[in-house]
Amino acid sequence: MENINNTNEYDSYLVDHVKSYMVTEFLGRGQYQKTPFKSLEDASSYKSKRLADKPLARVIVYGLSKPPHTIIPISIAIN
């Protein structure tokens, strides 16, 4: 792992190693709908469509990062 001095650098490092994306929508009281995507464009498009259908929906895109310093995937909020 490179010399990382602050949280912004670490976030950028994680984003550089994102392998896939997950769109998560809160359905209520501990229930979530998760939809996987290979590209950020597809995930963002899906999020936009969900918000067009339900403007008050709570939807977020996560990147699933697999940096070389760990064997466990790390989730990072994209938008």
C-alpha cells in the first residue's frame, strides 16, 4: 500500500480499485433492495430511474473495492 496521508487520498485509492457497483434502496425497517452492476454508468442510470419513479426513495450507489492490501472487499459510497 502506498503512503496515504489523509482520508481523501484513501478514498481515491479505494475508488481506483473498485471492481463492481451496488445500488441499495432502503425499503423500510431494516429492509433493503440491492442491485449489482459492473459499471458506474449503469448503476447511476438505475439510481436516476428509481428516483424518477419514487422521488422520496432513499437510494445510494456503493463501489465494491478490492485493493491489493486486503483480502476482504471494501464498500465505499460513490453517490
